[in-house]
Amino acid sequence: MISFVLNALRTTRHNIKANKQVFLMSVATITIAFTIQGLFFLVFVNLNTLLSTWGKQVQLIVYLDDDISKGRMNSLEETFKSNKEVDSISYISRDEAWKGFKNTFYEKSGFVTDLDFNPLPASYNLKFRDGPERLNNIRELADSLKEYKGIESLEYGEKWISRFEKFMIILRVFILVVGAILCVGLILIISNTIKLSIYSRQDEIDLMLLLGATHRFIKTPLLLEGLVQGVIGVGLALGIVKLIHVYMRFQFQGSLESIFRGVDLQFLGQPLLWAMILVSIFIGWVGSLLSITQYLHSTDRK
Amino acid sequence: MIQAFNLHKSYGGGAPALQNVSFTIQEGEFVFLTGQSGAGKTTLFKILFGWEALDQGQVLVGGINVGKLNENNLYTLRRKVGVVFQDYKLLPKKTVFDNVAFAQQIIGADKKTIRFNTWDALKSVGLTNKKDAYPPQLSGGEQQRVAIARALVNDPQLILADEPTGNLDPEISLEILELFEKMNQQGKTVIMATHSLEMLQVRDHRLLILNRGRIVQS
């Protein structure tokens, strides 16, 4: 077994050396394809982070009718308190709201301060506990309050959030489709590279068959060659994506933070990195397997 | 060693390469297979070591029904048969030693066994002094002896030699023939294809004659 493995490794190294140019071309193609895919993932991961940062800042504001009774307000507060996902409740009276508004907009717009009545309603600001279901919890409570008497309106930026969520779904589908197309392309490229490797060693492979080599003995070094192409290609691609990430952070982190507080330009997470490496191994393996199986089948007795 | 019954093989629409070929070869026999070019000698060899499939008939080689083998277990047959070709089929970038050792590596022998058996095989064909040379540096006769050593190294029961002296001058051809006879004396069954009359005349081995795909003498 050890001698089989050593021989397979030796043959793989020999094959790569003998077809260096083709091997490097194939690795370069894989690198480019995985770099494109990696950059898509980078954009996706960071937009996702942005969405979740926004999500964390979202609160449910319940605007009250001006003539809401004390009893209904108490009942509302009870409803909020009984919801386990609500972290804190703060009541803002009409006067407090008006005062806050005037403080904020005094310098920007003089006419609002000249109004002789308070147009703002009283409201409850509800903060929710962190968690993956946070936005859904807000949505659920908002839906349950829609028909509640004494509530004028509910506000939590639903339209923006749902648009952004839809965009993320489209982006996810787009990345998957592009990824699948790239994978098929790479399988064909690797398959052709291995085919060239096989043709350059056709006499040797035929001789192996004549001398009684098993198919496994012939296949293993060629499968390893495809696998090595995949792994080197993805390794280089991830290196390039990391360099781009470092450069982007260096250039844009400051301005990004000033626009979106708490948002940090992130690199691909470990599960995604491993997934890319495993996909590259799979692609290398399948690409090689296709051409070797095809070749061995063509040498089969006619 | 070999039992062939009504072998039939044709390529495309032309005349069949083999028609109703039947013969038996006992273990330890030395047989000349002869006939004109295109008589079907190479096709018969290819069938015997599983490189070509039969259209009809049955052939048993060392107890293995060749027609029943599939691509995953053909190697069991090929490990029992040592094949020598007219064009040697040596790997030009490997040394003489490595060319012979290659056959041992393929069957998964360990390093020590490979070294021992390769040396032994080279010794039996008288080429130990050329072990580090590359095939293009050798004469035709020497290259054929390397090919014979490679066919021998895995200790096969049957040696199939397809025109092994076709590219060699008469003197060297006789040396090569003597090598095959030596193997035969060691108990191996040898079938040697040749259309050299000289060779057929100098030795009194059994003759299997093919003519246009049919056995005319067995």
C-alpha cells in the first residue's frame, strides 16, 4: 500500500513536470475562476453583514392615536411586556416628541418651530433582543398590532428591509448560478488538461495496461494531478481575494464606518473557505476522472 | 496452457482476421506461429492477452476464460502472460533497469523485490552491464533483450513473442531465439510468431500455421 501511494505521488510529480506549461495554464484558469467567485462571495458576505447590522438597529415604533384611553395604553404595555423578544420599552409622550423634534430641526427648518400646535403623536419605542430571528420577531409583533384600536401607525423600515432582503436573495441565486457555470467550465478545462497529460504518456499507459496494471494504478496519479491543480488554483485565488480585501479595508474602512456605524469589511468565513477548497478538490477529481475513464474505456477490448 | 475453440474475429466489413481457429497448446511447449503478413498472427496474440475481444468462440489461457473478463479484471490475465513485441515498446526516458523494474512496480512489488527480480531478469538476458543505459543508446538486439527481461520479470507462465526478431539481423535473431528457448527450458510456455523461414528451419519446434485467418497446420 505504501509503495502504491509513493509510486502514485512520484508519477503525479513526474506528470506535472512533464506537462508544466499545460498544468500552469490550467492552474491559472482555476485561479481566475475562483477569484471571480471569491469576490462575489466577498460582496455577498459584506452586504449580508450590512443587512444584519441594519437589522440590529431596527426598532419598532408604535405611534398612538391622540385620543387613546389610559386603559388601552396599559393593555398595550402588557402586550409588549408579555412578548419575550422585547428587550426594552420606552414611552415618548407627544410633548417629548415635539421637544425632541424641535431640538433636532431647529437650525434646519425654522417654520416647524413656528407652528402653534403639536402635530406629533405619542409613541412606544420597542427594542428587541439580538438573534437570527430578530427581524421576523419585529414583523410578527407589528402584524399582530395592526388591527389594534388606539394605534395610529407602526414603523420599522419594513419596505427597505424587505427590498434589501429580496436583493440578497437575487444575489444569492446569481452567485449560485455563476458558481455552477464556473464549476462546469472548470471541470471541462481540467478534464482537457488531464487528457493532454494522458496523450503525452499514451505509450506508457498502454504499456501499463499490457503489463497488467490495474485501472486504479493508472487512475490514481492522474486523479491526484487534477486534485493538485484544483487545490493550487483555489489557494492562489483565495490569496488574491485576501489581498483585495486588505486593500479595500485600507482604502474604504474609514468612510464606510462613517456611513454605516459598526460595519466592518469582512473576509470570507471559515465554512465558506473550506467549501471553496472542497469544491476545488471535487472539480479537480471529477475533471480528471472524466478524461481517464473515457481514455481507459477507449482502450478497452473492441 | 491454451485451449482455443472456433475463434472468430473481423474488423469492419473486410475479410475476417480469424475464422474458426481452434488449437491446444500444452504447458511447457515451444510453438512457432507462422504465416504471411496479414494472416492473423498479431490478432490472435492480441486476443490471447486480452487486447482485442472475440466475435465468436472461446479461449482459455492458464485456466482463465478470456472472453469472460471485463476491463476491471483483465489484469489478472495479463499478469500471467509476458508479451514481447517487434518494436520493443520500451520507454525511452527510463533506463534499462527502470524499464524492467516498471513491470514489477505495476504489480505492486516492494522495493527490495523489485531490485532483486530486475537484476535477476537482466542477468538472464545478459544485460546487467547496460542497466544504466537508455534504450536509444542500445542496439536493436539489446533493446529486444531488455523487452524480454521485462516480459520475464513478473515470472509469467506464458510468453507471447510477436515477431521479436523482425527488426534484427540473422545472427542476433538466433541469440534472441536461444533466449526464448532458455525460458522454455525453465518451464515457460512460449509462442513465438515469425515468418522467418531461416528460424523455422534451424529449430524443430511445433508449428502453428495461419493463412488468411485460418489454421492450416497445428
